[in-house]
Amino acid sequence: MNFNLRKVNLLANLNIVPLGGLRENGKNMYAVEYGEEIVILDCGLQYPENELFGIDVVIPDLTYIEENIDKIVGIFLTHGHADAIGAVPYLVGDHDIPVFGSKLTIELTKINVGNDKHSRHFRNFQIIDAQTAIDFENISVSFFKTTHSIPDSLGIVIKTPVGQVVYTGDFKFDQSAIAMYKTDYQRLADIGKNKVVALLSDSANAESPYPAADERDIYTYIWETFEYQQGRIVVASVASNILRMQQIFDAAQKLNRKVVLTGQDASKIVRTVIKLGYLNVDDDLLVSAREAEKMPKDKILIIETGRMGEPIKILQKMATSRHHFYHIEPGDFVFIATTPSHAMETNVAKTRDLIFRAGAEIKSLSDSGLYTSGHASKSDLQLMINLLHPQNVIPVQGEYRLLNAHSKIAAETGLDKNNIFLLQNGDVLSYEQNKFHLAPAVTAGDTMIDGIGIGDIGTIVLRDRKLLSDDGVFVAVVTIDRKKKKIVAPPKVTARGFVYLRENRQLLTESSEVVVKAVQNNLDNKEFDWTHLKQDIREDLNHFLWNKTKRHPMILPVVMEVNQNRHRNSHK
């Protein structure tokens, strides 16, 4: 018998702080604090919507973490998808915080960290499994197996002196799941025998009243869809959906087709998973693009995963001959093996049209009539509640409508509505005198990653990018002699993304006259000021261009000054 003697602080508060993942898709990150110890649950990113012009990814605001860095005992990851591990490089680059996760989750996290120059030196990875329990001063952390679209997925239990906090991560229940994907129901029942003060549960599929289809039926549909194809097969899938990748590989092997993986990220992920034994693939199944060129088209299956897991946009490039290597051709068969979000439905419809125009056929998994999801349905969410018997439920991971649907599902199990909390990022839920209440909020929000820039893109920059995308830019360059109070050379005006210049020469001529008038008025003013000059040019041009075109381009005045030494100073 092992004894663990710890000094337990019974007077400390238990706080639950969501930093990402609420009222949005992705970017999951939750902090559980007891006394002087904070556990971080997941550290994910979010892929940007279209209005975030040029932004690569979005991660949680890490201000709360930075302010409490000495309290952080570890980052605990539930699975290897980007919404759970994608932000790890941006946190461990400056802080040596231990990162805990299953074998596969850690290996995929290492790929992310290794791809980032600032964090690639980090080595403090700790591999755990469902049998692991880690004791800290006042809390202990243990795990349980869950079913998701990637193996080695785990839920997390934080045991505190006032009770347990359970975080499901992404999960669903599938009675036919194979061993490496199977949920440990007995472990869940055992957790539920002790006091669970809070359940943080996956809401991503809460609106669906239907359980997900049996994965065996999905494999059968994929194989039967591929069976009668005579040309190349192009499959759009997400590399990190390991379960779907296994089904595609199995179908290819059964039909004697070789598989080509496009994209370095996809190849790295898949080969890592194969090496660890989580994908069962024949040694000669995978071939390079160059090898595939020499083979008959009816012996090839191409898997396109796309940059950052977005295969639909890459399919569009393939259909319009803009892909660097592959083009969709007559006789090809395209299969979309991913389930796009509602926001992507218009994009998918456009992609289908482009593929038909290219002479190929297309089908998607959604055409099967089988409902597919890696997340819990209504009955799954209720079963989780009934197994764990939580005193309080906190819906997490999803937009507000999904969190709200989850709250109604929880209420149907008999849970008091006062014990179901619809939070937002930054809220602090504090447990005192056997009940939760809202404490003062902490800083939370988005940190936008653009290239190597971390958080240096704010609302002003995004506003400017939107303005440029809507109405373009208008540049006016003028040279003045301030001492002589005159314009040395006529203004040069030009535009990009605003009007077609050849057909609007009169507009440019009149714009030049507006600039001359604004500059001369400022030169004639005894209290000349550079700021006023530039502002007058902007305002006068903006008013003139709006009257002529009903557009508001970004206006950039560039004023150059000629001094007595004939050197020019420019003022933008």
C-alpha cells in the first residue's frame, strides 16, 4: 500500500476559468485552480473565419496564464487535434511547463512544437495513459479512455479536497468501437461513485438528436463507393482524423490501389501514427507522387488533406488547374470524406460545381445518409451525466447555440437549472460553501497569429485590411516647398483595387486638383501643421471620391518637402 502524505489546504477556493472554447469553434483551453495550483486543460487553436484577413490561426489570450505562471503545475491534453494542442508552441516557447498527454497526443504535439522556431527547444513532455495518476500538493490528476476520431483520446479528472472536476474532452459513445478507440465505461462509473462537483462536457454536437452512425457502416459505404471507380480517386480528408484515414487505407488495400499523401504535414502526421502502431498499413501501400505518375490511374488513390487541415480549398485549386502538382481531370472521382461545418456549406457547393466543370464525378460522406460525427449526441451527453452524477454541469466546446442545447439536455436528466452554467471565455466560476458563483472575470479573448507575428495584429489592422479588400487603396504624392509656400510638382495620384485607371483618367485628374487645393490652403495658413495637412488631404479626397464613386478606399497621402539644400523629406 502506498501512502502519499500531503499538506492539504482545505480553506482554498476551487475556481474554473474558461480561456477559450466557449461560444466559438475550437481554441479549447480551460484552467482549474485550487489554492496555489492551476491545471491547464487543453491548449488549442482556431482556424480563422474569412473576415480575419490574412490571419493564419487564432489562439487564446494567454494573459491569465502569464500572470499566474508560477502556479501552473502542467498542461494536460485530451487528444491530438489542433483544437486541443495547436496553441502549445506559443505557451511553452517562453515557459518550461510540463505537458502531459497520451503517447500519440504527445508525438503530434512534438510535431507542432518542432515546427515553431521559438519553441522547438522545448523538451518537457510527459507521456501518461488511462492508468496514470499524478499527485500535486493539494490536487491529483487522473484520466479515462474516451472514443473520438483519433486514438489515445482521454478525459481528465482533477481531484480536489472539495470534490472532483471532470473534463470530457472530445468524446462520443460507440458500442462497436475497436479496442484502441473504446470508452472505459467501468472507469466512468467508478468516477461517478465519488463526488463530482463539476462536469465540463463536449457540446460540439449537442444539437443533433441522432447518434453517430456505426463506423463499420461508414467503412462499408466508403469501400462500396470506391469499388466501381475506373479512374483516379481523389479523397479530401483531414489527416488528424485517424479513424477515417484507416477506413480509406483499408478500402484502398482491398481494391489494390496505391495511396499518395499530399502535403508535408499530412505525410508527417500519418507516418508518425503508422510508426506508433495506431494505423494498420501495408508496407508498400504508400507511394510518392512521382511513383504514382508511372502507374495506371485505376491503381491510384490520392488523399488531399490541405494546408492546416482544410482540404476543400485545395480541391478548388485542383479543379481549376492551380494546384502545384495535381489537376482534376475527366474520369477522376472525388470523394469528400470530411463533414464540413455549416459555415462551409456554400464553399462545398462551389467546390462541387468546379469539380463537375472539370469533368469529374464527386460524392461526399454526407451523401450516404449516415450521420457522422466524432462528438457526443444528445443521448451520449445524457449517458455521460448519468454515469458521473455531477452536481453541476458546464457545457464547453461550441458556439452559444450548442452550449444552450447542451444545457437543455442536462436539464432533461433532472439536473436543476441553477446547477447548469452557460459561461463565456474569461468568466471565473468559484466554488464556495458547496455551490458555485461567478467571481470577477479575468482577461480572455483572441490572440491572432500572422506569419511570425504573435498578437501584433489588432482590430485596427484588421479594419484596414477589410477596407483594402472592400474598396482598395488610393495614394496621393505631392512635393512642396514650405518656405516659398508653393507646390513644387503636380501631385501624382494612383490607385490599386479601387478603379480601373485607364478608364478613369478624368477622375484621377480631378483628384489631383483636390489635393492641390487642400495642400495650398495649408501652405497659406500661418500655423502650418503636418498632421492637419495630411488629415485635410484624406478628408477632402474621401468626400470627393465618395461623391464620384460611392466608395471609401484607404487614402494614403505622401507629402515630400524640398528644403534649401535640395534634399527631400517625405511625410506620410
